Amino acid sequence: MAQRHLSRSIVLQTLFEWDQGDMGKAEASEALSRNVEEFAQNKSDMPFMTQLLDGVTSKKSELDLIIEKAAPEWPIDRISPVDRNILRLGLYELLFADRSQVPAKVAINEAIELAKQFGGDNSSRFINGVLGAVYKEIGEPGKDEGSARKKKDIPFDEMDIERKVGAVVYAKDENGDVFLALVHDIFGHWTLSKGGIEENEDLKEGAQRKIKEEIGLDIEVESELGKNEYVASHPEKGKVRKQVTYFLAQSPYTDIELEQKGGLDDAKWFKITDILELNFYEDILPIVTKAVTMLVAKK
């Protein structure tokens, strides 16, 4: 995985030069060879890098058209050269690469990592939003993939149940303004911190533990907000019912520390008055709305 990330970084460097220097195919190939000599002592991944560079440059027009449709407010020439070429590279892998070699989620995650490494402060979020939108448009390939051992066609009532807990975490600053702590996933949604509970663990204690693990906040659970249930695929069990109990919880207004794990790429405090325009999942919005209503009533 680390070798492939380095290879993508080298291809990105070459694409940047190609984009800025108006290079032809032969010149781009020469630039790739030069960058490999400089940055990669092991040249075993050269076929992968060559295929990736050739693929992006040959499909530039198609990729740019997709970018324009996915981000209509950002014409291609207004996107920074680094972000523009990360998008081209990520889209090429998302749409044209062999999915047995590069699953869709890997293509998105790798592009986001390149944005964090080489882009600006907001690059990873921008890249995430564009690629996430395209991913949904093409039907979210790989979303429900599991192993060959997974069970199929299990009746709903017979599915295993996994219990989870989450919370709408709020805090007040020194001025008395109310803020909510939200997490952002790789598909462009702001959502609530949550996670599984341990066997025989109290739900409230589980919520305190998971919030501390995922975003580093010490919470005091105040009340239950409601429950959501959805069906997901487990690599061994097949389809399972995930039942999530959400609580309203208070925290000190302190720095959020996002746990480094797959699926989430950001976490931050939002003023309660600024959350209306955020992109929430449909099943999360009623939970957040109820919490906001309760918090406003407290004032």
C-alpha cells in the first residue's frame, strides 16, 4: 500500500508538470522517468505508474467534463493545478481502473491522502466532495462487497443484530454560544460520532467510551434522542441489522481530536446556527433536529 501511494505521488508530480508545461505524451513519459529516478529507488512499480499516467493524459477531456459536472461552481481553470490533477488521477482510478486491483473506495481514499499531503488546507474536503458525488452517481460500487463466505438472502427477522451508540455532542463557549461536534465522512456527509458497544456494556457508558475514542471528548450523557436501524453487510456474517441509539450529551468546549481510522476525514465544532446548510444523511437529520430543538428550548 505504501509503495502504491508513493507511485501515485510520483504520477501526480508528473501530471503537474504535464499540466503546467503543455507537454506531449513523449515529454510526459520522460518526466515520469526523471521523477522515478529522483524519488523511487525501486522501479518495480513502473508499469503501474506508466499505465496510470497514460490513462489520465489520454482521457483528460472526459475527466475534465466529469469534474465540471460534479463541481459546476468550479470551472477547471479555477481549480488549483494540484487539486485539478488529483481529481483527474482519482477519477481515472474510480471510473476506469480494474476494480479487482483498485476498489472504488481505495481510489477515493488515495486521492484524499494525496490532497492532504500536497494540497491546501481545504483540498482534501474538496476532493472528497467531488469524488464522493461521482461515486454516488455510479451506484456506489463495492459498498456492499463481502467475502465469498457471507450469507445471502437472510430474512430481516433472522439477521444478526449489532448494537451501536452515538451522540449529538454539544458545548457552550465563554460567550454562551452553543456548538455541536460533528464528524465528516469520505462520502461528503457531516454526521454523528458513533460506534459499537461491548457485550453487556451499558448504553450510556458505551457512548461515553466511543465518543472519547473517536473524537477525544469527555461527555456527560443527558437524555436519549432516538434510535435508527439500518442493514449493512458484514464480511463474514452477510447482512446484519445495526441498531444505533443516540443520546444528547454535553462536553467541555475543547479541541476535537479525530481518531485516525478509515471512513472519517474531519471533525469540528459548528455553531448551532450554522448547521442548516450542512450535508446530513436523511436518517441523521431528524436526530440532529430534535437535539437542536431541545437545546434551543433550554435557553
